Amino acid sequence: MEFDFNIDEIQNAAKKIILLIDKSKIIAFSGELGSGKTNLINAICQELGVKQHVTSPTYSIIQEYHIDNIVIYHIDMYRIKSIEEAIDAGIEDCLNSDNLCLVEWPQKASLLFPEETVYISLQTISENTRKLIVELPQ
């Protein structure tokens, strides 16, 4: 499935994604730098009820958010150089935790992702418009 959205309406895109992903636990976001991956994850977290400030975990690699007893992992693999580094950083543990994982730059260690991963690609159409492509597991 794919659709375009204006970045001013990112909350509506987040709502659509939440409905599409249903019970999926691992959502992998790809797209060029500046395409809006972190902003979209922020919008999804807000829609899910996260009260904490959602920031890019580029340097910490993993950010953890809580909604009651639910844990959401926001993982940014931009700085990851190998699968071993991803494992050492705890990414594999997060992916196997049965918690919701919202992952940026999954291609950095694609072999770690299970078949049930939902892949979302963001493409820049213009300064304010993005195309979102969602690949649901088979």
C-alpha cells in the first residue's frame, strides 16, 4: 500500500499506519536523510499515547518509551556499521522482546529482522510532501 501525505498532516499519516500495522511488533522505516522518519515515529508515538518527549536516538541508538505497562523501543541504526555492532548495542534483544519496535535505517543490519517485520519507506516528493510505501508481511 502507498499514499502521499503533507508533512503538516503527519498525525493523520500516523493514524493510518497504526491501523495498517494492527498487531505488528516490528516496524522498520527507511528513507533518505531528512525524509521524516523520526518525525513520523514521533507522530506514531503521540497517537499511541506516549507522554515522554520523543527524540532521535542517533547517538544512544535505542530510546525506550512507556505507556502504562507497554514498552516501545525507538531504534536508530544510522551509526551501526555491522550486524555484530547491532547485536552488541542490544538491538537484537529489542527485536526479540515482543515489545513494539520502531526502527530507523533497518538496512544497516537487515538479517536481524524477522519475517513478520512491516517495512515502511518514506520518499521525498517535495519540500512538504512525502510518499509512504508500506510492505506488510506475507
